[in-house]
Amino acid sequence: MGRGRVQLKRIENKINRQVTFSKRRSGLLKKAHEISVLCDAEVALIIFSTKGKLYEYSSTDSSMEKILERYEHYTYAEKTLKSPDLESQTNWCQEYSKLKAKVESLSKSQRHLMGEQLDSLNLKELQQLEHQLEISLKHVRSRKSQVMFDSIAELQRKERALREQNKNLEQELTEKKQRAHREQDRTSPVSSPPLIAEPQPTLIMGCHQGRGGGDGPGQAAAQTQVRISGSLLPPWMLHHLSG
């Protein structure tokens, strides 16, 4: 006589229920292994007992997470194909909620950094905020010093460039002046030697009269010399002048 069909319902006896769970769990794990080997299928089996104990089996060499990830990807794609509009709307709502919460958190943090709405912070949070401000201030000062050093270096570089440019301009100006002097010397006419002015005719007349009765015989009564350009006048002119 064959064995009768077992009625599927909860076993009331706790011991019998535990024994049945152990037997069927082992058989289920065995069947999962057999179908994965015989059919080259990926099988994942998860069992939780009434006490919350976990029993699992995965057919591949990878972990259970890989099979579950594949399952989630497949179910997500299937839901998207079935109801794309509803799924998209749900995703946008979730994204909006996340972004809104993030904006509120950043705004609250900014107000705290500005020294506003500090009443809700306790001592530990205030100390953390102070430490954060000190670190930020160090970064700001470091960046400020770096910018100042870079600006000074750039100004020094420009100064050197301007000095070099000024030096080149002075050198070019000096060379232009020298070329201009040389051109002027070549184009100006040769200066002739100064003419010697001929002596103008001079008239030298000398007349000396001795005092009356006092002059000796060796002293001439009158001396008259007339010269023109260093030559004596003819005697007839002398005679005419003396007469």
C-alpha cells in the first residue's frame, strides 16, 4: 500500500516541525546543487529558519552578491519596460527629495559658518565648528600669502623687462645720434681758411717842433714821415707837406 499524500499545512508539533525543516532543508540544498551542475544554471538559495538563522547556497564561483545584483538588474529593467513613466516619476521624486535634503543641510552648515543660528548646537558641535573655521582660516591665509608672493614675483619680472627695454632704447638713441653726427659731417661743405686782410693804407704824420731858442743844432726842427702800407711817400709829396 502506498504512502498517502502529505497535507501541506503548518506542523503544530514543535519537535516534528524542526525535524521536518532539517530534512527538507538538506534536500532542497541538494536539489539546488544538482540542478546547477546538471543544467549549468546559476542558482541562489536563501533560507531563514524560524529562529532567524541563515542558510544559503550559490552555484557559481562568485559570491551570492553577484547573483543578487543580476537579479535586481533584471527586475529593475523589467519594471522599467512595464511602467516607464511611473518608474521615471518615482525616480525623479526620490532624486528631488535627496537634493532638497542636501541643499537644506548645506544651507544650515553655511549659516553656522557665518555665525548664525548657533543656539541649536551643543558644546561638542560648537568645538567642531570652531576647529573647522580655524582650518579654513589657515587655508585662506596660506592662499593669500601665495597670491601675494606670485604678484610680487610678477611685478619684479615686469620691472626687469622694463629696465631691459629702457636700456635697449637708450642704446638705440645713442646710436641714432652718432649716425646723425656722421651724416652731418659728410654732407657739410669743407670750410676754407680765413682770408688775411690786407693792411689798409695808413697815413702816419709826425711833426715835432722844438722850443724856440732852446734847441740845439743837432736836433731837427721838424720831422715828417708819411707812410702808406709801410712805404715812404715820394719826395715831392714830402716837400709839399712840409712846405
